[in-house]
Amino acid sequence: MKYRPITIAKIESGIVIDHIPAGKALLISQVLGLNALARKTGNIIAIGIHFDSKSLEKKDIIKVENLSLTRNMLNVVALIAPMATISRIEEGSVTEKHKVEVPDNVGDVVICPDRFCITNHEQVPCKFFVVDKSPLTLKCHYCETEFFGPLIRYKEKS
Ligand SMILES: [Zn+2]
């Protein structure tokens, strides 16, 4: 099949999260709470799923108007899409572009898989150490459970 260039709504200012593994854009959007953010601010969000990519086989892409990402939001992107690139767009052109970096610590965005963990019984914000970046392996700050792969489940906002 021939390479099809991306055509997705252009934004005048905001950020573009590119090189997301195919199928992960909606998860990122949900963990970041982009839907609620769009509703609140009136800014548009464009999500492209399963685009052709030169570096990955298939990729997703997210464009968010008038948004800059906080450190916590960048960390979420890095956990789910460690190869992602973030571009800042101002007046229609890219002013900054960088790759995300997997953090050493993860905040209250992941659920501890140990059902006896205090974080699953009390209102305690989750906290994890990144013990391995590839494959991503987390260790709970409270119960010290180490886990990776499908056991890493994210807290999704609506
Ligand atoms: Zn735990």
C-alpha cells in the first residue's frame, strides 16, 4: 500500500503529540482528560488513529489547540508513548520540537495492581518508581509490588 500523508485539522497554536504507537491516542487522551479540557476551554482536539508512518509502522497523532503540557502530562505521554515527539505550534508554525523522556517517578495516573495495597482501599494518591524503562516496569511506593505489561493500568478521566 502506498504511503498516505497525514491530513488532519491544522492548528494555529497549541501542541502536536506525534509518533504515538497505533491505537494508544485515545488512552492518552483519556488519561490526560483532554475531553473535559476541550469542553471547558472550547479549544479543539484532533485525534488521528492508525496513520502511515515513516519511522513506526503505524502511528496515532493528537493535536490540541491552545494547550501547553504540564510536566505531569508530559510524563503520561512518555509512559504510554515513549517514542512520542511533542511540537509546539505558534501562529501556524513549529517553534519547538522535542522527544519525550520516560520519568523516574510516576504520580497518581496508574493503578496499583495489588488489591491489598493501601491505595486501593484509602484515598491515598498513587506513587510509583520506574525500575525499568524498557519494558516499562513500575514499583509501588507503598506495597513495593513490581509490575509491567498489561498490569500497568491507567486512571482514565472522561
Ligand atoms: Zn501498591
